[in-house]
Amino acid sequence: MLKLIQNEHMKWFHKRSTKITFITIGILTLCMALLMKKVANSAGTEDNILNFLSFSSGMLILVQFFALAVGGSMVAKEFEAGTIKLLLIRPARRSTILASKYLTLVLISLYYLLSYLLFSFVWGALFFGFTSLEGDAQLLKNITLTYDSAYMETFMMMTFAFMLSSLFRNSALASSLAIVVSIGAKAVTGLVSELGLWWGKFLLFANTNFVQYMDGMKPLFDGMTIPFSIFILVAHFVFFMGVAWAAFLKRDVAN
């Protein structure tokens, strides 16, 4: 399987879109740093790197969109290009091929998240420095929880995109549908919460944000706990991967 993962990495790394994605992350985080610096100068306040990391973490949704784009094309692109036949003539089983693609997707999503954090750290250090960090332990904890929750959401939605990629032969359709569902599902979860509907706690996006379990905060729905959210996430994951596995193993590649 390691050879298959290395092969997937080579294909991903040599794509122009990969380089564009990293450049985009660098430019967007730079723009956020310049914006925050301008606001701080106008207000006469002094910020530090942790303040910027907290500010930039609010746009981690970008990492999710980039991961969804890759997830939606991971399998479907092989069918579009006709290269799936070259993969399946190898001695590796279909389940092994699918697993290598999914593991590659997980690694790619981590590369995107770490690059976002690295760029944010560099711009934060450059523009704001490390002054006045005393007493910011709680802020650091909040930043860590925000990144953890953002990646949990990204992880679940890219698994959903991977499932769509296994179901459809069109990578653009799979990626676009995953992004639309991601945006729409958040809106639906918020609406259900406002209406106080009890069954909303079973929705995926009601359980991805573990920040809601911090001290002094109330969960989105009554009766929600950390073990409950973990159970809901695992159930969704098993369903997404089960559908992807069944679809890929039964997919006809004759045409």
C-alpha cells in the first residue's frame, strides 16, 4: 500500500492546482495579516502573534474547501481520465487501492491545515511579534480547540466528498456537491437549533464543533455530550466509507 500512497502523492504534487492552492493559502493569510495590522494601527492598539492566530483561525473554512476539491476528484478523476483501468490491472485489490487513495486524501488535508498554520505563524510573527504573551494561555487553548474542531469538520466532509467521488464519474460534480452540502448543512443545523428541534442533535454539523463543550458554554442542543458527539461522528464516518467502498468495489470500468 505504501507504494500506492507514494504514487498518489506524486500525481497530486505534480498538479498545477496543488501549487496554486499553497500559493493561495499564503496570499490569503498575508492579506488577513495586513488587514488586522491596518485595523490595529487605526485603533491605536497593539496585537501579538496569538491575536493574529486567533483572528486567522476564523477562515479555516478555506482549508475545508480545498480538501473537498481534492476529495471529490480523488476517485472520479480516474474514471474521467480513463486511468482507472491502469490502476485495476495491478495486483493490488480494489479495497487496497481505495484505502490508499483515502489515506492520501487525509494526508493532503493535513498538509493544507499545517501550511495554513505555518503561514499564519510566519505572518503573525513578522507583523505582530511575540510581545505581551503573558496571560494568553486561555487564548492559546481556544486557538487549539478551534483548529481541532475545524479539522474534525474538514475530516468528516472530505470523507463525504470521497464517497461522492466513488459514486460519480464526474469530479467537478462530486466536489461542487460536497461544497454546496457543506455550506447548506451548516445553515440547516443553525436553523434547526434556533427552532429548538430535538432531533437536530443527530445532525453531523451539530457534533463537529467541540468548542461548544468548553467550560461555561452550552451545547447546540440539549442532551449533547462529548461521547454522544463522538458516536454520531463515527456513525457518519462508517456510513460514508461503507458507501464509498461498496460503490468502488462494484463499479464497472468496462466503459
